[in-house]
Amino acid sequence: MSAAGSYPADVLERFAAALLEAVGAPPGNAALTAEALVDADIEGLASHGLMQLPNYLERIERGSVDPAAEGEIVVDKGARLTLDAGNGLGQVTAERACDIAIARAAEHGVAIVAVRNAFHFGAAGRFARKIALAGKIGIVMANTRPMLPAPGGAEAVVGNNPLAIAVPTGGEPIVLDLAMSAGALGKIRLAMNKGESIPEGWAQTGEGVPTRDAAEAIKGVLLPAAGAKGFGLALMVDLLAGGLSAGGVGSDVQPLYGDSSRPYGSANLVMAIEIEGLRPVADYETVAAGFADRIRHSKPAPGAAPIRVPGDRAAEARKRFDGNCALAAETLQALRKQARRLGVAIPDALGD
Amino acid sequence: MSAAGSYPADVLERFAAALLEAVGAPPGNAALTAEALVDADIEGLASHGLMQLPNYLERIERGSVDPAAEGEIVVDKGARLTLDAGNGLGQVTAERACDIAIARAAEHGVAIVAVRNAFHFGAAGRFARKIALAGKIGIVMANTRPMLPAPGGAEAVVGNNPLAIAVPTGGEPIVLDLAMSAGALGKIRLAMNKGESIPEGWAQTGEGVPTRDAAEAIKGVLLPAAGAKGFGLALMVDLLAGGLSAGGVGSDVQPLYGDSSRPYGSANLVMAIEIEGLRPVADYETVAAGFADRIRHSKPAPGAAPIRVPGDRAAEARKRFDGNCALAAETLQALRKQARRLGVAIPDALGD
């Protein structure tokens, strides 16, 4: 990765939206997706940010993502619904699933939206946080193509299946967002490019032999976080999201960077739990905020970084945000290339 | 631990129930608790089995557990309820929470029972499995006294907070049951007794220094599984179970083996999700069973044990069960001692 530059977020957002519109996305869907991507970059989650956009554009052009789809409710049981995402942009259909879950939780006390035929939605935490900002507890998960073996296995059988849980505090929600592998694929790629080794327990070769060689790891399989625990949670995300939505599980889900003409076929589960009624939401928020503060101020280990609770790092990034967003040079270059190809004007602020 | 003996499970169950009745438990609550404890021993989960009974008896006698309590519904919002367990036997009040969740999920599609003032309920998986055997998805969690520090912390701030998820397959459910520490406290105690060291990443001294010394670990703190991931999940169990029930979170929960006159003060969350309606439950079960089989038959790593999915080990133990149950000599000795103290007859099959 060459050095990152810093660019006005609003310019990046309009530029990303223009690129999406150039391949046929309606303005509303383009704007929402662009905002979600730039938001991930602002939060420091580059892997869910604008670096995804070229793949999205290619998939729209190849027909595996339908930029006009907003998801169709195909089952409605009040507190439980199935949304067929119709291979729409994931940021659009997951946002819709959240809106439905929030409204139905207000009505029924708890609501589940199972989503099938979904494309990549970016960071699960974004959607859980949205539900928490509405004063409810949000739980969001998605399945990916198989990336992790079972304990004792040599072959990837379950996805890296992100799970996010967010609770309201009155201020910034507590937002947990975890994938089920011990180490992130992005960090392994980075180690490979730098010729560095990876920590023990992160990967196996395709033959099932543990490896600390990043290149071997890329050809092999990631290992689940905490062995049977991460594996078991990944399996349950598959069986909750894919299972309840009657969508894909396991190898039904396609690689994100695979055949771009083939639908991704992921499934999501979005749950909202109303707090009010069980207890006043303000009481809940006081307890959650107080508990988080108690943890932040707990006794530190010698020489350790400040103690954080889940979501603090993203919240700090949002707090530091001054209108400019860091972007890797490669990412901007790739976007400029797409713009030239699609005849989209490159804003002056983004150079040429 | 001296060698375990093997004893008729029905005799053990009646004996355990008689001990509970001797300290005032009504016959129904005594029988249910005894059955749950022996069932854990049959499944090979000795830490949730009869070895817990002496502590239960002492707590009943000291007044911190009310053996007659069955839990009182204090909030009823249809799909969401709060059960005040009234410090009843955990196996009794969690069973009741499951029954309510199953019935309400059938009515509302999804149901949540938040439980406060709860005592130890044994294995969370037992209750999630019960819900799955009723054809629904079961999610069960509980908080414990703080046992794990935050990443970078030296002080325990969140519990080891078990989380269980079970899904129906038509046959034996898939049952995931995990606690949030990297290693089990029981295994660390065992290592201490044997003078063995423990794996890296399991524990820290009270000063926040990593240790592989089992005795230091017992005096220090356990570490969360997969660092921030296990910690974050533990925090969320506290905020879901303790938070939604308006019960205890963090250090509100007391040590299981602490002051036996002080209520344990745990909280549970029991959720049941109806599958039927979203899709035929038989279809769901076919997908879940097929996916589990696909995983069991996936390519093995060289020299590894057979590949299992969560719940397989307990299911195998139940299959092997021939009416006799293995029990550590210390556990039986402790029960005999209680029997002599309470004037309960020791069955011939259990020696004297």
C-alpha cells in the first residue's frame, strides 16, 4: 500500500454516487451506498469502504447485482419477515431490513427480518448501530462463502460470517462487530505483501497443516477464532441467516471476488429488540453507559493501550472527523480508472 | 481426582432429589433439579453435574436459594416477558423460562424471556436444546461474576457468560454452548493439581502479566477467548441478560462459591424463534441436518480426531448411555457426607 491521501468526504461521496449512477443505479440507491462506503473509510474500516466500489461496479455491469432492487417482502408474519434482496446493493437492502425491523419491533416488541439473495452489505456494525440509535438492541449477521474449516478439518466449510450486536447508551451506542476467523484476511494479505509471517493459529495449508507463512495461508484456509467457539458461531450464523431466510448456507454463498456475473447469494439476519416496556429505555441506557465507563476505567495491564469497549475506536474516528477522509492511493487510483472508463468527471479535489 | 465409579442414573437422581427435599425443596423442583444435574454428568459435563449439589444444599440452608420459588412473571408484553426468578433453583426457573418462550414464540413468532435474580442453572445448552426439540431455534445466555478483563485490562470486569444456540434437525439438535474464556476454569484447576502448566493466552496474573502457571492463573484472571471477540460477546451477554431483565450486570453477580448466604444474582435471557411460517420447519431441518453432515464428512486434517458439529459429543454420550453414569469419587463422597448430615438414606447401589 502506498501512502494514503486525505480528501473531502462529501466530494468522495458524490463521486462514488456518480460512478454508481453511471452503471445504472437510481440516485437514491447510489447515494445511500456511497455514503455507507465513505462512512466505513471515515471509521477506519477501509476493507468495507471505497475499495469495494470497483467490484460493485463490475458486478452491476455483469448483471449479478441489480442496482435498482430494494428488496421485496416475500413473507410477512408480523414480528418475522423474509426479505428477498433480489441481489440489490447490500447497503440498500440491509438498510431496508433495519427500517422494517425497527418498525416491527416497536409494534411487536421484537422483530426478525431474514434476508436472502443478498449482496455484500459492508460492515455489519453499521446496521446494528442504526438500530441502537433508534433506542433498540440491534443484532445483525451475514454469511459469506466458506472460509473456515471445522476443528480437525482441512477444508473450508463455514463462512467468516460477521455478527454485530449494538445496544443504546443514550450517546454513542456500544457496537460489537466480529468476524469468526482468528485473523483478518486483509492482515494476512498485508503480511504476504511485506514478506512477514502471521501469528500462530491464524491459518492452515489446504492439507490441514498449521502455517505461519502468509502466502501459504492465502492458498489454504483461515482458522476460526478460538477454535470450536468461532467455528460454532459461524455455523450458527449460517443456520440463522441462511436457514431462516430459506437462502444460501455454506457453499451456496459465492466468493465476493469470484465470477462477477454470478450472484453473491448471501443471507442476512436483522433483529431488533424493543427495550421500553421491559424497563424504561433511559434506565437501560444508564446501566449500559455506566458499565462501559466502569470497564474503560478498570485497572490497566502494564504498558497496554487505553481500555476500550466495542465501538469506541469507530466512535473516536467519527469524533476526529473534520470533513476529510483518508484513502489509500490504490483505492483512489482504481476509482479514477473507473471514472475514465465510464465517462464520469473526476472532481478537482481528487486530482487526476 | 481419584478414579470415577459408575452408578445407576435413576438411583443417583432419586438420591439427589431426596437430598434437595431434605433441605426443603418441593418434590417437583427437587426432581427436576436432580434430573438436570445427572443429565449433565451423563453428557460428560461434570462441572455442571452432581458436583454442584453440595453448594446448592448449603445455599438453600443459608437462605440464598429459595427451593420453592418457580419464578414470577413481573412484566408481560406478549412476545417479551420478565421473569423474576426469586433466587429459585436455576434449573427450575430456566426450565420455566423455556416453557414460556416456546409457548409465546408459537403465538408471536419470536419470544424473549428476560430473567433476573437467578441462581446457577447448569449448562446453558440444556435449555437451548429443549427449545430446539420443540422445533424452534433456542438462544440462552446467563451472566456470571466478573472473571475476564477487557483487552489491555488487568482486572476482571465481565463474566465468563455462557451463550448457547440450538437449532432443530429433525433428530438430535445442533447445540452450541460456549463460555467466553479462552480456557475453562476447571481445566486450570486440574492443571494446578497436577503441577502442569496451562496454554499461552489462557490467563494473566492480577497485575496483568500473562502467565502459564496454573496457580498464578487461579489467583489472577482468565483471559477472554480470541481477545476482543470473547470479551465483546461477554459484555453483550451482560447487557442482554442483565440489561433487559433489569437484573444484575458485571459485579452485581456474586461468586458461585462465595458467601453462600448472599443471593447469586445472575440474569438469563431465553429466546425462542418460530421457524414455521418463515418456511416449513421440515425444510429447515433438512437443510440443517444436511449441512451438519456435509461438515462431518469434510476433508480431515492429518491425524485429527473425527470432525464434529456442536452437540455431537453430548449426543454420542447420550447414545452410549446404558443406565449408568460415571461420577468422580470425590463427588459421591461429598454427597454421602451430605446424606449423613441430613439423615438421608444412602442407596445400596452407591455404597456407604
